[in-house]
Amino acid sequence: MPVTRIMPTEESADLIELTREILGKELRPVVSELDATASFPRDVFRTLGRAGLLSLPYPEEYDGGGQSYEVYLQVLEEVASASASVGVGVSVHILSCFGLFTAGSAAQKERWLPEMLSGDLLGAYCLSEAHAGSDPAAMRTRAVLDGDEYVLNGAKAWTTHGGKADFYKVMARTGEGSRGISCFLVPADSPGLSADNPERKMGLMSSTTATMIFEEVRIPAERRLGAEGQGLPIALSGLDAGRLGIAAVATGLAQEALEVAVKYAREREAFGRSIIEHQGLAFLLADMAAAVASARATYLAAARLKDAGRAYSHEASIAKLVCTDNAMKVTTDAVQVLGGAGYTKDFPTERYMREAKVMQIFEGTNQIQRLVISRGLAH
């Protein structure tokens, strides 16, 4: 039961159909194998890039897709319904380009952004550190100016695409306090930059996550984005957009779990009839459907504020909280609908449940989202 989307233009409706066609051919047939083997699907990202799906919310003048966030997020939801790992990867890539687009000079954008948006290069985002996750101002990775270069030393934890990306958007300390952090665009082949062993995770097995290690990495000063000390505002504004991305990914995952559960409930019989006809299970599925629809409405409402140029940070936190909490509940309930079968790897529901959990953690834990939301209510 594919979601019927109300798209603002015929072009954007065609974009959704193109996305579904690509996913059906290139991703859905291999997603279970990718999870089982923890294989990173770099070729899938190249295919999405060639189709223009890695650049949707950026202007056409930089070879972007020129689409609104409302459209981009619905495309992202479609990607995530096929593979949450790839959906997270697309969101992270879009976020990795955000600093250059919003804080880069005209010359920097003209020089680097088109190649980044083409899909030829895959991005990663380096903000968190082992001791500085929810509190990024506590970071220790340092960049010291030496002539016309910065020398970076430190480590960045939980880097999606770590060791697989072609460029890294890196936040590093150039001074003291929260105003002493700057943003850098670091090529993956920079001498002294390396990836630690990938994390052994619970879910998102085909999305590589690793700590990036910076040892005397020299970066030309021209690769600093914005002024010195502007890094934390760049990071936080990017996270607002990134939270909408994760909200859409979580919704796509929940939608897929709902569809699997409904299909199973229609086909499985107990006491002489399909189990979907038993009220106890039917009501559970109804609650799942309501959770998915309300999640989608929440992230789209925030996206429309962003597209209108209005403040949306509060709504982005609400969307991230609601969509990821709902995804956790829907995927857990999908396992319940399938019963013992849902707990086996013969069906994808156990994978959906594993994948949903981390969405309550990254891009700011849901406890942090509650803190952000409550502080907004207090002022």
C-alpha cells in the first residue's frame, strides 16, 4: 500500500515515481543481503546521485535539484522505506553539504558545491566526540593556524560514512568556549586522516559508522567555512535541518513496518479467519497506521515552515521526537503482529525494530529534544 502523496507540482510527483522505480530495481532486491553482510552500498549512492536525489534541496545553479524541503523529505521517506541505512546516508550527505551552502563564500560554493551535489562525492559530518555528544561545546579536537594552513588533531566519534566518505564537514576548536569552534571542509585523502575500525552496531548494518582520527592533518585556510568561531552556530543550524531528515527516515521505516504487518495479518489465519479480522490485532494495526500518519504530518508541517523562511527549530525538535518515538513503537508492534515469526530473520520486522532504536539517539537524543522543546515553551 504505497503512500499517496500530495506533491506541490507535477515535476515533484514524477520525482517520487522515479525514486520508487530506482529503489525497486537497485535497492529493494539487495537490502536484506546488505544488512546480513554489513556491506556498504556505495554504488547505490552513485546511482541516487546520478538521478539527482542527493542534491534535492539545493539550488539548480550549483547543480542541485531546486526542490523544497517538503518535497525532499518525502523523497527521503521513500528511500528510507526501502533501506533505513541508505535513508540515513542520504540525510547525512545532505547535512554534510549544508555548512558550505549556508556559510561558504560565493567562491567556495562555486568551487566545491557542484561536485559534492553531483553524487560523485559522498559526504560525512564530524561533530560528536566520545566525551562530547549531547554537549558539542565540550569538544577537544583542535585546529591550530600555521601560516596559511590549519593543523587538525583529535578524534570524531560516531561518524556515518566514516572511512567511506569523500569529504568530511568537521567542527574543531580554534579558541576557547562555545565561540571557539570553527567549521572545516576536509578531503578524505588528507594525509594524517584515518578511520578507526567500524562500530559493531545493533542496527543500520549497511551504514558504516566509525571514529575519524586526525593526526597533524593540514588543511588550507581557504577550506574553513565562515569566520573563526562560527562553527557551533553552523553545526546547530544544520542539525535543525538534519533532524527533519531523520524524522522523514524514521517515518519511512515505520511505514514499511506497517505494510509488512498488514500484509501478514491479511494472509495469516487463526480460528478460521484472517488475524486482521480479530479486533485485538486490528486495533493494534489501526494505532500503528495513526502513528505513521501523524508522524508524517508533523515533519511536513515543520518543513513548510522552513520552506517559508520562518523559524522552525522548535518544530524540528518536535518532529524528530514524535517521528522517532513513533517509529520505535510501530516497529515493535510490527514484531508483535507477526508473533514468533516476527522475532526471526525470516521476516524483516526484527531488522526494522533494531534500526528504529538508534533514531531516538542520533541527531540529538530524544531527551535532548524534550529539553529543547521545553526551553522553547519557557521563553
